[in-house]
Amino acid sequence: MDGLEVTGGKFKNTFFHTDIMWDPDVNPEGIYERYQYKGWKDFQPYVHLAQMVLHELNGQTDDPALYIYQAGFDCKLGPVKWSLAGSYYDWSNLHNTRYLHLAQYKGGGGNTFYLDGTGTLQYRYDYNLVEGLSELKFKLGAVPAQVVFDYIVNTAKGIPSDQDKAFFVAFKVGKDRRKGDCSFFYKYARIEKDAVIGSMNDQDFYGANRKGHKVAFHYWLSNRIRFRTALFYTDPVSPWDPASPTFNNNDQNRMHETRLQSELVLNF
């Protein structure tokens, strides 16, 4: 059946997404099904589903899991390629995860936690995320260009209206494949405290409750070696709460940061 993919195990992230939802280092594990209709040349709709067990519990039925439902299309409008998708992320039974419910990733999380009756850190809210994501690819003369917009709302009950939304806008100009190629990237993101699972999105941006800018430049010195540098200029969206049980573990996230990262990457 042309256009159908069914995969089980650990896999590269095949969902249409940005780093306000997923860190580039996260490789999901579970099962996914994806079907894209390829019968039309310039308009190709698709459906993408996934079922992921976050932690297997022996003898119990309330395993923590993530269910993803995504539908969208890729469309050619003359020289422009337009991709659009709507997604629903249902994180269930997070209190039973081995790591997340203990908030071991809280240093890069930024979400709202509380101590339950046993003294264990738990998420205060559920995470039922609705996402709309759009991307345009085109050329500025002979130079490839890309514009992306991503908007997420956590629709779970009880979350204050100033803590449940995130958005991302970015553009990229240039080539990024072989010797002599260079590219420039800019993004602005604003991620409120409980808009997403903060330990799963971009940790260089410090998870949730963060806003600010990223500017990056890539240059390929050869077909196997590239130079990358990125500048982050970020702040908390809202002040950290001294009454929070994770307050003392969030020192790195409470204040403004200007950070420059540079590296050489060797492909082999």
C-alpha cells in the first residue's frame, strides 16, 4: 500500500514538529502508523498516529502512555511548498512514570509540581495538547528559505489561562548539506509554564516557562565537517515561585541568560 508506514520500537521523530514540543535529542519509543495519499501530485494529505508506553507497570492497567494524533498535508503552490498539520498529544497517567512523576528532569522542565501525600513530586496538571503547525518553503532568488509558525494550547482542566499556551516563529535562509554551504536561522519562542512537558522540549532553551530568541549559523567546511554556532537570549515568562517544591533546583532557569554555543561536527 503505497504511502503506508507502520513502525514499532525506538525510532527517529517522524512527526511534523518544532523544538517547543520535542528536543532534537528525543527519539520516541512505541508504535506509529502513518499514511500519506500520493495520488495527487500537488496535494498530499496524511494521517500520523502513535501509541507510546512511557513506563511498563507489572500487574497494573494504568500504564503511563502518550497518544499522538496528527493530520495534515503537503501542498505545492507554484514555487512554494506549504505544509500544515493539526495535532493532539494526550499524556496519560504521568503520575506512574519512572522519571517524570519524580520530576527528575525538573531542572530543565519549568512545569508546575506539587508534593503528594507520600512526599513525591507530581505534575499539578494534565497535559492534553492541541497544536497547529505551518511551514512555507520557497526560494529567495537561488537561496532556499523557510518560515515556520507553531502554536500549542494545553486543554487540560484547571490550568490558569496565562500558563497554558506556547508559540514559535522562525525562519531559515541558506543551504545546509555540503562543502561551502551556509545557513542562517532565527527563532522567537514563548512557552508558558504548563503549555508543554518542559523536560521533553528544547533543553538548550530551558524547557517551559521560557521566552526569548535563538540565532544560529552553520557553515560546511567540507562534506563531512561543519561549524555551528548559536546565540540564546532568554528569560522566564513568569517569576519562579519560592513556594514551589522545585524552587531550589531551578536556579539556572530563574533569571535572564545570554549564552553562546559553538562546535565542530564531524559526520562519518
